[in-house]
Amino acid sequence: MTPSFVQILIVVALLVLLFGRGKISALMGDVAKGIKSFKKGMQEEPEAEVTEDVKTIEHEAAETVSTAKKTAGSKAKS
């Protein structure tokens, strides 16, 4: 059962009376910004983010290996 045109108008009129035009306009503006941001995020290439993450992980792994070698070397001397 779909709502009729009159029912939709009544609901819209009640919303405007309860919240006012200014608050509804601000809410719709925020929704539009969110949609635009989402679309922009979907269009960006995820490869750049993945490459940066891989470089960070490789750097952390290299630091861990060098720390482990230093620790192993100092234990061997003891």
C-alpha cells in the first residue's frame, strides 16, 4: 500500500511545523555534504592508500628486525 499525495503533503507539513524551515534546510545540507563526500571517496584510487600502508608496514618490519638482531647480538656477548 503506497502513500497518497495528500498523505505525503500532510507529513511534510507536520515536519515543517515541528522543526522549522531552517533546521530542515541545515539537515538536508548536511546530508548532501555526506553524499558528496561518500561519492568522492568511492572515486579516489585506493592504490595510493594501500601503497602508503605497505611502506609503513615494511618500515616497521625493518625496525623490528634490526632491533631483534641487536638484542640477539647483545645476548650472545653475555
